[in-house]
Amino acid sequence: MHEVAEMKKRRKGSWATAGLAALMVLVLPAAGQRPEPKMEKVGDGVLLHVLPPDRIPAINQPEFVSAAVADKFMAGDEPVLGLFDGKVAKAYSLWQLDQHEIVNDRLPGLGAVTVTW
Amino acid sequence: MYTRTVKGQELTFGVSGKLYKDALVMFDRETETLWTQVDGSVLRGKLEGSRLQPVPAVQTTWSEWKRLHPATLVLKKDPRIRGTLYTDYHSDPQKMGIAGARNPDARLPGKALVVTLREESEALAVKVDALKRTLLHQTELRGQPLAIVYSPAGNSARVFDRRVEGQTLGFSVVRRGDEVLLRDKQTSTLWSGLTGKAQEGKLAGRELRAVPHMMNYWFAWAAYNPRTRVEP
């Protein structure tokens, strides 16, 4: 419980700092109307209720293009997550995943997979 | 990265809007079970006791991935997305998690990057700073001999099982441009440290098995795995 109290104390004024915070700035209403997130002790950690489910939209019908086409919208130093099942390779831009966090996808050699960021 | 078939049922994951120990919590639409991203375990719900099976994935740059997999498919992207939303977060060594978490374990700085692995109850974190110098770290986890390889060109890591046909290999690094190659002491075969494929020598054509791992900030890994080993 000490941890939760500490968290409450420190949270003041620290919203737009880190992790999902940038997203919350995008999706939550004006600063004054931000709801107090609920905190819950689960196991040895804190479960923080930040946003309603699906406010950050997972990608469920991913569409893919070739590397040549992707070169038009990908920077060379752009970070990606890459999956390779022995035959098929797929890349997911982390700059894009910042805004979706989850892709529900499928690869022939791996079956149904979830790409998470 | 996980498979999303659990006990024969295919699950579809969504973003729960919750964070546990400052990391993403997912839910599945089929049972509304809450899952952690860091270790694929259940926080609560119908599938309690299950664990998602991790899939080997690589975190690298577009140019390195394209060089290794020219036929790759790429998730279609809004061309207006030209950077991360989290520049400040990634560049500030003091910023940990959205609620301002503390580093739970002083063995490393909170924002130190680590290559992380877990096998049953054993967890291992390998310092990326050290990998940048050596490019290769050889270790074991629950009796599984491992090679952890770092590629400067992609600022990326791979983890391979060092066993091939019942033989455990020991490697040394050979640099060749952007390629990080491994030569094994047992057969002198030359392997790609980025794909795990044997390129020249007795074992040419063989492939090292890729082992699931993640690249994490230390504070997040340590919160989930308080008893993790740290190497080197």
C-alpha cells in the first residue's frame, strides 16, 4: 500500500512524461478534465487504470506492402520489430506501433501471433 | 511477441488501457482475460494460470531488416508518421514509466538497456552497453547454452541456442562490414550472427535456433523479475 501512496504523491504534475503519457495527451480531454486513474494492488505490483479499453486501437486487419513500396514511407534508421518464420518475413514500424501497441497477425510458419509494443 | 492460440483457442488482443508495473496490459476479446506484455502471464481472468508462448522477434532498424530480408512484407503505414511519440521519454535517463516509477533494483541504472530472456522461473538480463563492446555474450539459461549477439548497424540483438546436432558450440566474433559473423571452435564453421545461418564450413546450411528475447529498460524488467541474473 505504501507503494500506491507514494505513486499518488509522485504522480502530481508528472503526467505527460513517459511511456503511454504522450498518447494520453492525444486522446484525453483537456488537462483539467483528466480523470484520476484508479490504482489497484495486484500481486506484488500496481495495476493502473489509465484509459478505457480500445482507446488505443489495436490493428486487427493488418495490410502489408513490399519493401520497395515501404521505402517510400520508411526511414533507414526507423526502428522495426521483425518476424521471420523461415519463409515469410514481416516488419512493423515502432513509430507506428507507438500509436497502436498491438497488431493481431498471422504468419504461415508461426500461426496466429500478436505483435506488441 | 507471442502466439495467440491458447489451449486450442485463437485469441484477439486489444489494449486494455491499464498498466501493470508500468508496462502494457492486454486483454483478449474472447475471454476478457488481462495479460501482461512483459512476461505473457495472466493478471486475472478466465485463462488464469496460462502463459502466452513467446515467438522470437528482432528489434532493429528498417535498413538492417531490409538487407537481411529483401522480400520482407511491411505493415502499411501512414506516411505522415515520421518519428516516435516518445523522444523525451527515451532520451531522459530519469524518466521511468508513466507514473514516475522508481528503479526497483540498483544493480543497474533504471534506463539501462538490457537483452532479456526467461525460461520457467529463471530470468536473465544482459547489458547492452557491454554487448556493444564485445558483440557476443555466451551463457546459459536453465541448462540451455546461449549466444547473445549484438549488431552495431541495427543497434539490435539476437539470441541463439548454441546446440547443433547434440553438440554445444563455442563462438568467436568475426566482423565483416555490417555483418557480425560467428566462427565456432568445434568445426570452424562461419555463421551469420544476425540470421543464425551457417555460411561456410562443415556445418554450412545449418541454422541456429533463434530464442525469444526482448530489449527492455532495466527498471521494467527488474520490477517483473526481481531475482533476475545480470550479465556480464
